[in-house]
Amino acid sequence: MSNLDDLYREIILDHYRSPRNRGELATPPACRAEGFNPLCGDEITVFIQVENDVLVDIKISGHGCSISQSSASLMSAAVKGKTLDQVHQAIATFKQLMTVHEANIDDPEPVAVDIRALGELAALQGVVKFPVRIKCAILAWNTLDQGLQDFVS
């Protein structure tokens, strides 16, 4: 096991044991979105407050495995205070990281993700080695994406 793998494992466990932005925001003005993974029972509720195209506050509640809960915590820390464009870019980059394994082997230019740009989110890159766990890692991100779509419409 490499030192980097140990560090990533510690980051995931830290966010699982001490999740960031845990709780609920009052509605309104917050938007609420719920996500559920029927394969494993993970549940995530994302509360967001957007003002002047900035995600000024985010709270996460729910329960599930260490991957889904740490991913939600990491996500909330990564997007809080960002513009909506930055949030959408973060969502796209994370989803790209989680789908790198699906790239066609014959593709001469496989999809690349700049891991350094992800910060602590890079800790979740090892999840792609376990395809059944990808849905756990991406649940909060899909829920946030849905919440943003609901907010805009």
C-alpha cells in the first residue's frame, strides 16, 4: 500500500467520521433535493442556498456507506461559496473522474482528469477500481445537480 493510498483512505475516513456541512437549511429560500441508491440503500438530502449566482450555503443529511457519506462531505466543502458555473464545472469534473474507467480501450486519446485540480476530492479516485461503488460516490453529486436544475426552473 502506498503512502498516497494511505492518505486518501485517511481523508475518506475523516470526512465519514466528521462530515462537513452536516444538517439542514431552512426552506425557503433553500432548495432541497433528495437522492437514493436503491442498490445499497444510501440516501442523501442536499440543501442549497443560492444568491446572485453563488452557492452561498449547502447542507447535507442522510445515511449510507463511508463512500457515499464522505463523497457528500467532500462535495459540500468543494462547492460552498463557488459560483454556479464553478459548481457545474466541479460536478462535470467529478463525474468525469468517476467514468474514466468506461473510456474505450481502443481510444487513442483517453479521457484525462487533472487530479491536482480536484484537491481532497482526488481521494475518491480509487473508487473507479470498484465499479459497484461508483454509484455510492456519485450519489451526492447527482443530487446536487438535480437540486440546481430545480432551483433554475
